[in-house]
Amino acid sequence: MITELHIEDPTKTPVEWWADIEAFKGKDKFEFQKAGLTILWGPNGSGKSSLLKVLAHLTHCHQGGSPLVTNESVRAVKGHSGASILTDGKPVHFLDPGAEAGLVGDGAGFDFDFMAEGMNAMFARRSSSGEQTTAKTNRILQSSAELKEVPWKVTHPDKYKDQKWADETRQATKFLTANIDENGPPTILLDEPGRSLSIPRQAELWHILANQERFQIIVATHSVFALYLMGAKYLDVKPGYLAECREEFNGIAETAKLINKQTAETEKKDKEETS
């Protein structure tokens, strides 16, 4: 469980472009609901995915989705001391349906720590994007409940002779240590989980997410199915955007009701005339 993200120095976060995001200028603290849904709401380019990527990098789950401390993940956060989290130390999972898990360099090569995940991503290209999204979402939800601790693949710093590498490893993994005296659920980070799904499947997915009780879920989205969810905490990445979207959606909903009423009346009249 992650309760807060603090930005001490915007120029030194694991996401190098953080300081250039307009919505985050002057904002140095983000609070998340301890259980259930926290919804990061905002338009394209507002910083929703960037916020998730910072959390994913700090908790070493940005490569294949599941947290695994490796040489690659340590290098990804070394020297980036400008961001920190408050956490109970539970594992964090990251799902980006659009990412090629296990591949690095824009798909040019494998991160060998995630060779199996990379191969799965390549073979999955034979299926539709919607099927890939569904499979990844199911895999994350299933594995999150089973993982009890974050596994290591780097040499532990206390046993490593190179002092520079030992210091970098300690800094990179400090976020995994509990720094709050609480015992919450595992965390799942979701970036646009409804991407590539049909309307009925999107509705089904959001129903599942809104009613689950096993996880803390932090999700970036602008899906209409996430506009009105009981018990969810909304972080309006672009101030006022949530209210603007709800107003627009309300107008569309009223128009839909009118069209449905007119359609029903027309069908009833046609049926009476043909009978």
C-alpha cells in the first residue's frame, strides 16, 4: 500500500520530464486511498501516466509489471532522489496495456531479467489488442494476491565489495522498506486498463475494479465508466477537468434518454400499424 508520493525535486525524479508537466508545477504531494480505487483523472498529456511511472520505477515493477529488484531496475532509479513514497512495504504491480513488457530500447532488445515476459509479449501480437489487454489485466489481478514479498536478483549491498554499487543499490531499494506503521493491501497501478476493450467489456472491467476489496488500485484513466464510482477517490490532475467531463457526460446522457424514448415510440407506432 502506498499512501503518499512526495516530490522534493521535480528535476530528479525517475521520470525525467516531470518538471516540464504543467499540471504538476507547484504540486509536491499526492495522496492515495488506502484501499479500493484512486482514480487519476485528466486529459491526454496531463501527466496521469507519468505519475504512475514514477510509482512503478520506485517500487521496481516498471519492467515486467511484477516487482523484481534487478541490476536494470536499480540503474533506472539511481541518482533520482527527488521523489519518495510513504508505504507499508507491500508489493506493487504495474499494468500498462500498451507497453511491450520485457522489451527495452523501443523493442530493439531484451531486458534479460524479463526474457520470458518479453517472449510472451511477442507471441501475444498474434491476438487482438483487446485480448492482450484482458490477459494482462487478469494476470496482474491473479498474481498480486499471491506475491508476499519483493524478490531480488541483484547482489545484496551488504555482500557486495564495490562501495559505489552498494550505495546505489541501497538508494534504489529504500522505497521498498516500510516507512509507515500500517498493514494495508498490495497495490496495483493501472494505466488506461480499458484501452482496446469493447464497451460491454469496459463496463464489466470497471464493475470488477469498483467492487474488489483485496487491493489498493491506483488507476489513470478518462473512461466514462470511471466518471461516477461510489467510494472512489478522484485526483483531478488538471483542476476542474473532472467537473467539466461530468457536465459533458450528463448532457450526452440526457440526449441518449430522449433518443431512446423517441425510438421506443416510433417502434411502438410501427408495430401498431403493421398489426
